[in-house]
Amino acid sequence: MGSYLPYLFNGLATIWFAVAATLAAVRLLGAPKRKWLPAFLAVGLLVNLPLGIDRYRTLWSAPYDEETVATYQRRRAALANEDVFYLQPKLLRQQLAALKPGKRGVIDLYFIGVAAYAGQDVFMKEVHSVKRLFDERFGTTGHSLMLINNPTTVSESPIASSTSLALALKRVAEVMDRDEDIVFLFITSHGSKEHEATFEFSPMQLKPLDPGRLKELLDRSGIKRRVVVVSACYSGTFVDVLKDPETLVIAASAADKTSFGCSNGADFTYFDEALRETYSFSEAFEIARPVIAEREREGNLRSSDPRMFVGEGIKAALQEFVSLRQSAVKRVQSPSAVRSLTKGH
């Protein structure tokens, strides 16, 4: 009997509500008593019946999907696995140890990619895409590392946090030639109106990264020549705080605006696409900006207003780096180089 009590109370409550609603209606409308029964039936049909329908199986709410819930739970528990949790320091040490010194007398580029938000795969995909581009086009093989928050990579890549980023910057500074080499730091995530890049990987509680904290990490590392790209909403403040003669900094949006293209359907930003056309980071920005503006107009979206600052010192170093990359490509594409590569085949 006890198991039926909730249903009994629900039934009595439904009947009581129907009677109360009927009495209220007939009194307000002044209906004669002979119409009370039809009114009671009408209230029961039009009011009580819809309230009693299981709304989880109707248009009002999506039906319960066991597979979707199980997938969500697996993603959320990925980092909570004991083996994965204790594997993280090892993964970070391996990536840092794999970094190689550059060539003396040549400007080498070091790449650090940070996918800071675990809730969407777009950030992980973007960092992987940019790393491949830099290894192939900018010669960063052996000079690149990734910090990724994503359930699918917890056994392959160290997670992204302020702490792991600080260790990565410290190690790059030890390996590189600080007087000639350049670090390209790429951070992609969601951003907040408080001008913080979100670092998220539940159930861990990761601190967000604000512009002041990032400047502190860069200064403490001793890295002089820096290119910093922050692909996040409300990221314009990073440009203002990181301004420095030896720094080029790009933000995907102004400090008071959201950025364009943060969705699971986007594999890379328009800035990344522009880098496939030029070796110049500032030129890539100028190529991408009108394309983004046009896409925003077509989609009736508010302008993100991407921002950039280029220090005079880093500008000269980057011009030299671009010349070196262009010369290297010309040597590879020259007839003599092609003959030497194809000789014996």
C-alpha cells in the first residue's frame, strides 16, 4: 500500500484542483448549476490532463537519453581516474624534456599551444591544427609543445593550467637562445567579462588566467621575444596589459566584445587560415580581420573587433625570421634542390 501512496495523493490533488478551478470559473462567469458538470469535465480535460502528462516524453522537454548521459559522465570522470591523475606529471616532463635547442646565429621559433577549455572539442582541435601548421611551415618541430584540457587526450597530453603553463615557459626559456629566438604562445578558450581566459577541466578546480597573471609568467620566465595570441571572448585587455617593445600580441576580440567562431563546428580560426598564405603574423592578422568582419555581417553578428599590438623590437626580429623562412622555402623549391632530393629515384 505504501508504494501507491504517492500516486493516491497525486490523484487526490488533481481532483481537488479540478473542483477548485471549476468552482472559481462558474462563480466568476455566473454559470447555472446544470452546467457545473460540463464545466468540471472541461477543466479536467483542458487543465488537469496536460499537467498530468509525463513531460519528459513530450515536446516540453527532451527525452532521457542514456547514451548521452553516459557520454557526459565519462567525459566528466576522465581526469578523476587515478591512473590518469598520477600520469599527468610524467606527461608534462616528457613534453618539456623533448624540447631541443635551436641553431646558433639563427632565429628559431618555439610554439606553445594551450587548449584551456575541456567542455568543447573545438579548442583541442584548434591547437592540434595550429601545431601541425607551425611544425610544417614555421620549422617548430622539436620546438613545440601542447597543453590540452580534453577528456580524449588525458593519457597523451599534459593538462592546461597556470601551473603547467609556467613550467612550460620556464623550460622553453632554458632551451632557447633568449637573445635571438622567439616564443609563439597560442591560448584558445572561452573568455569572461572579467577579462579572464577560462581554464576548465571538471572536476578539477582550475584558476582562470587573467592578463596580469600571464604577464607575470612571461616576465618571470625570462623570455624576451614573444608573440602571444589569445583566442577568446573579451580578450582585448590582454593586448593592453602585454604591450612591450619585444612583444606582438593579438586578441580575438575587443575587451568588451565576444569573439567570432567559438563552436564545436569550427576547427580553426580565420587567423590560422591566413597563416597558410603568409609567414608574417601581423600580415596574417590584417588578412583575417576583414574576412571575419564580413562573416559577422553575413550572420548578423556583433563585431568582435580583433586587436593587435606590435612592438618595434619584435617587429624587426620577425621581419628577419620571415626572410629566413622564405629563403629556406626557395632553397627547397630550387631546381638543384629538387634534383638532389629526387636523385637515385
